[in-house]
Amino acid sequence: MQQTSYVERPAVDMPAISRHDLLIHGERVPAKSGRYFETLDPSTEDVIALVAEADAADVDAAVKSARDAFENSWGQWRPADRGLAMLRLAELIKRDQEELIALESLDSGKPVSAVRRQDLPSVIDTLIYYAGWADKINGQVVPARTDALTYTVREPIGVVGAIIPWNFPLMIGMWKIAPALACGCTVVLKPAELTPLTALKIGELALEAGLPAGTLNVVPGFGNKAGQALVDHPDIDKVTFTGSPGVGRQILRGAAGNLKRVTLELGGKSANIIFPDADVETAVKAAGSGIFFNTGQVCSAGSRILAHRSIYDEVVERLVGRAQGMRLGDPREEKTSMGPLISQTQMERVLNYIEVGKQEGAKIATGGARHGDKGYYVSPTVFAGVEHEMRISQEEIFGPVATVIPFEDEAHAIRLANGTSYSLAAGVWTADITLGLRMTRRLKAGTVWVNTYGPTDVRLPWGGMGDSGFGREHGDAAIENFTEPKVVWINTGR
């Protein structure tokens, strides 16, 4: 049987530990408490930076700065000028892309090849797309009565609190920043404490691009302090969050204080369904990418692979081959295809779920253990003999762990696919387009891929229901997230 290959990490001298302050009202400032926290390289467990730890006092200063920018500068700019400033920011990101790629890889453990191929291009594409929206956010004239001119306008919602996760710091950060800026909102951004570095760099580039001080403030810190303060702040008009369902529920409770609007993009336990008439080789290749990409730390990961009973053994065998062919190692090596998990906590969580799966009676077909004793690496893992009710089938593991579950027919596949509390995404593999279309109607998911798995585009809405959250990002749906409609009624006296 083919063995998993590992890329050796070359011996390198670690750079001196850097220190990073908050970005508030156009200036880098220490936290008012004077506290700093460490951020680690998850591939080596070495400290790479000390970052100022924001708390409620710092968040309050950032919100006041954002309010000032909304009322006196950015929020009053001509929309076309906002779009031009965003285009300048896109050019600066292109200019500094290699620095951003290296920084993202170092801080998150993501392979540089993945950041270069997907994350960074998506950041630029998102920014350019919403820069084009800035002067095209229109209302409409509605002929309600003959004696009145009645029309609608869409106005920026105000100050936005954006809380982003550690699995795609650059990409998901821009998913929130760009539409908010295009609408004329200002942003207080709280990056995850595990991956704060690229957010601070983007904040600096925004200033260089000419965005006024306070338009984008960056306050790294912990969720129970900086994050909670942002959600609870009475002068935040909108919270947009990507993360776990548990934290999402906490945010909803906090947002009730001033009834601020909330968008939540939460977890997933997505089904990837392979029918017997599918091109099995292509389907399994995509299924491997769907679960092992970004070390399985993807909300839409195809972690439940549903294979028809007649091809079940073949799917398991081919998926094991894909897993064993992954190249684990130094994220800075271009040939590395899978890096570490983000932290020791996450690694222990994944390993615990692997033990749960074994105790439940599932069979490890490959993987199932930590790799090495340095860095948070877990070997790509495939479970066979999985039953739908098992915890490894129902709960989000957020790691490189695939569960392969057999199904008997179309109706059975639908029951299994829809049989969790999540509804973010699903995949279908079949040569029968009629079956594919029928499945898209019956699957409970915000996105359904047919004969592919995983692509997204900023022009298409993204999000789910249930424990996968509510509201949609991307496309014109994001414009609705950051604007409020206003009706104007003018008596014409006729």
C-alpha cells in the first residue's frame, strides 16, 4: 500500500520576534492595558510575534473612530471616489502579495501554494468586484400615487463590527471589509487571536490607499474580551461573524442590546454524494480535495462522503490512496499540499474525535494519528464503516477526517444528507443530469455542487441555514447586509 509522503522542513534561522500594535484611527497604538499575546507558527510551535491585546476600552476607542469616519469622512464621500480608493487598495495588495502570502502561511500554517492559488486572488477579486458596486447601489421609483413622488434609496448601515476566523484570515476578512466599504460603512475588524498579522497589514495598506483614518480599524484580541465588547457596543450598527455555531448564538444574545443587525456564517457537515453512474475517479479526487484542503479546516468541507453501496469499497480504496498521497510538511515549501492544524487545542480536538470514531465502531482505513512531535500535524484520516448516527458523522470535526457512509438509493441519500443540523453545502456526482437537478431541489443546503466540489465566487451568494447560520455573503446579497432601505415620499399636490 502506498505510504504518505512528508516534506522535510529545512533548517532555517527564526526571525526576531516582532511586536504589533492595534490600528485605531490611522495609528498603531498599544492596548490601553499594555498587554500583548503571543502568536505561533503552527508548523513549529515557535512564537513569531507579540500582538497587542485589545479589550473593551480599545474597542470603544475604535468604534468612536469608526463613527467619526462614517459621519465626517468616508461615509460622506462620493461613491465613485470610494470605489477608486478600493481599487488603489487592490493594487497595493497586488504589490505586496508575496509579503502577504508569506505572512498568512507563517501565521496560519496554510501552504504558500494554496494562499497563492486561492486566498490571495480571491482577496483581490472581492475588492475589485465591490469597488465596482460603490457607485451602483440604487433605489427605485415606485409609482404609489399620482399626487406624490415616491422612491427608495439604500443608505449605509453605519459602523460595522466584523469578526473573522482563523482558517481563512485574508479571504474571509475581505469578504466582510469590501462590501461594507463599498456601501459607505466603516469597519472595526477583530481578527482571530491565532491569526492577526495579515489583518493588521491590510489595515496599513488601506491607509496608504487613501482611506481616511478610522475607516478600517483593526483590534486583535480574544473573543471573550474584544469580541464580546464589539458585539455589545451600543454604537455598532451591524455585526458580521464567521465561526462556530456556539459563538454565533452568543453573538445573537449580545446583539439584542440595541437590536443591531447580524449576519452569521457558521459551521458545516456537508455531504458529498457519489452515485454509481458517476466518474468515480474524478469524484474521489474532488472528494479528497474537499476534505483535506486547508487540513480540513473549511466550513464547507465535504466531511461526509456518501457512496452508493455498489461502489462503496472502490470509493474507500481510492480515497485512502488520495490521503496517503498527500504531502505533509513545511507550509513554506511549494510542494507541500497539507500543513498543520492551527493550534494544539484544535489538534487535540481532532485527535479526540478520531478516538470517538474508533470507540463508536468505525474503522480507520488510513491515518488516525498525530504526525511527528513538532507542529500540530495530523495525518489525513479516512473512516470506513461509518453509521449515520455516529458523532463523527453528525458533529463538525474541522480537521482532515473523512467519514465514508454507504447509501442504498436516492431517497436514502437524501435522508442521510439532510440528516444533520447543518445546511451549508452539498455535492452530487452523477452522469444523469435529471437526477442531479432533482437532488439540487431536495438537498437542504445553501450551495449544491453537481459533478464538482468546493468552488465559490464572490458574485454568487454564500451561506446556509440552521447551525450553518443565516444571511448571505457575496454578490448583491452583501450589499443588502450593509445598507438600509429608506422610502422618500414627496407630495406633488396633483
